[in-house]
Amino acid sequence: MQYFKDIIYWNKLNTDDQKIILSRPVLKENSSIKKIVQEIIETVKMTGDQALKEYALLFDKYENNKFEVLENKIIESSYNISKELKKAILNAKKNIRCFHEAQIPSKIDIETQIGVRCQQVCLPLNSIGIYIPSGTAPLFSTVLMLAIPAKIAGCKEIVLCSPPPISNEVLYTSHICGIKKIFQIGGAQAIAALAFGTQTIPKVDKIFGPGNAYVTEAKLQVSSLFNGPAIDMLAGPSELLVIADHFSNPDFVAADLLSQAEHGLSSQVILLTPSEDLAQKVLISINKQLKKLSRLSEILIALKNSAIIITKNLLQCAKISNLYAPEHLIIQTQSPREILNHIFNASSIFLGPWSPESAGDYASGTNHVLPTYGRSITHSALGLPDFQKRVLIQELTSQGLMNLSSTLKTLSSAEKLEGHKNAVKVRIDFLKEKI
């Protein structure tokens, strides 16, 4: 069976067709979702915990009289997962911490001219909310990706929400990351609770974490409100682009494409290669490997959104990749770092045959919360700076102000801001009188 429609020859397409091939699956705007989410937000804002109890029963079929997970239950989660899994989680934690600690910025403290001292310091966000969806699998890896940089940054309060009942894997991972406030609340109502606070759940300054269409819409709405919380990003469906040549292992390429296709119905994977022989071998390998995977129905739909594209050469592969600006980019060529020099738009890049995207998803150390839908043109992967704010400090001596005063008065006069000029003038007049 052929899962891709056709192998596409890039240079045979006109400009319009090339754009169509690189377009993402359409995310339909659902006015009913917007309306439902708006109503949920308003209800939670008005009635707090009572609304949360009603929504837990309605959406999660869960009678939730106590939202917060007790400390003893968090600790007990350690006994309910295997030693092998705990070891793997701890190894992932070590690598993620190592990479994010390297992101701690250096302090800036310089004299821009004699007597004018300027500084930049990074301070932690006071409070953050972490949302962890449940769905078909517990996303405890996302706990690591969010909690670890938050702790390194020094965030004073971390609040985690996840639909009930929260899995032992999520509880254990939260525990080893030092999260103590964990609430069994899911969906748009959890985002509303974090945004405005309830009798039980504290209000936070910024909300992190993925979710379904309702959660994403709720993040968008609360962040758009005056005095609403900030958010990390609006994550779309997962996407992967692979650049490969005739030296590439077709089984590796096929496995990588399938690994991202299983994320969901709107996922998209693209292979760019100048080698028609490799493209054919990848197709054969996809057919073989598909039979071993459990999420077959999701993968088949995702592959309909996807493409195998034959290019003129590897340089053209890089140019097409930059146009697409993928969330994940795998460069599996003979000399991947040569291609890397031509890549300008990608969220997370994996080099060589031994770097599957799965490594970045779990345990290499880099963050797996990434901009999608071409936003890597201007946006970055989540990291330590997202949990901090930059504060600027300046201190002038009397001589420093005297030396800079002419510049300040000239510039403020040119902008017709007499108050600014006057704030300098009164000080200079004072110094002159004193002298």
C-alpha cells in the first residue's frame, strides 16, 4: 500500500504548487470552541472552586471535592512505578538540568562612559503555572521540560494542574523536580483557575504547557485580557522535516518520519532528498515499520498531510527547509554540519544518523517545548530566559551626568520633551552652584 500520494519533484512544481506542498494542515477555527471556552473562563472567574467541581464532573466524569493532591500521595507515587522508569526519568532530569544550567546568563555591569554605569540582571518570575495534559498517555516528560528550568531560574511558586486522576508518573516526576502544589484540574477550567485564582488554586503570572484545542484557546483568551497572565506559546501540531542524501540509512529516515506522524491527526512530516533511490527505499521501509506500530490510524492520516520531495541538490533542501521553518529538523547526510551552515529557520535540529528526534523529546537535555507552524522564523525553543525577566539598572555619578548632560538636553529638545530636559537641567544647575 502507498501511504504517500506521490514522490514530488520540486523543480517540476510552479511557485503556487510549491507553497501548497509546504502548507500545514488547516487548523479549522471553531467558533463553538471559542464560545465554550469564554463561558468556562467567565464562570470560573465568578464562582471559583464551585465551577471547577461542576466542570470536573461534566468533562472528566470525576467527583472532585479536593483538588490539591496530598503530600503523602505524591510521595507514595514513587512506589508505584518501576525502578527502570525511575532510573530513566532521573537520567533525563540530569541531562535537562545540565543543558539549562548552561543557559544561566552572565551579569552585565559596564561603564558606557566615565561615570555612567549600566547593569542588566535577570530575576525569576514570581509564580508560574504548569499544565500537563493526560489524553492517551501521561506526559511526565513535559514536567521535566518545564519544572527544571523554572527551578533553575528561581521561580518562587510553581503550581501544576493536570486532569484527574493524575498518573503516578506525573506525580513522581513532579516530586523529584520539587513541585509541591499539584491540583487535579484539567481543560480550559484549569487555565482559567491559574489565570485568575480560586479559593483553592493560586493565581500565577505566566502559564506554561501544551493541551488540546480548548486548553490552547483558553491560553489565548486569558493572555489577551488586561492584567491576564503571560503564556509560553501557542503550540500547534507536531512537525518534522528530514534532509537526507544517498548516504542516509532509509530505515532510520522512515523511523523518524513515523515517530512524528504518530503524534496526532494534524501532524506533518516531510522528507527532502536529492536521491530518488533513497526516497524509494524510505517508502518501502515505512510500509514495513508501520505494521509494528500501535497508532496506525493516526499515522495514516498524518501521512496524508505529508510529502517526500526530490530536490536538485542538498543546498536546495536547505533553502526549502528555511521556507518551511520546521519545529524539528533532522539532517541525516554524509556531512550534516555543512548543511547546518545554511539553516536559518528551525526550532530544534538533530544532526547525523544517531540523533533521532526522540532524544530531544525525552533526554538529550534540550527542551521539547518548541514553536510550530513556521514560527521558528522569529520564535525560539523554550528555555531558561522564559522563566526570567531582564531588569536594567543605571547609576550616574555627578561627573558622569555632567559629561552626558549636553547629549541628554540636545536629544530631549529635539523630541520636544521639555520635562526630560528639565530633569537634567535642575541637576546640572545645582552642581554648577555647588562648584
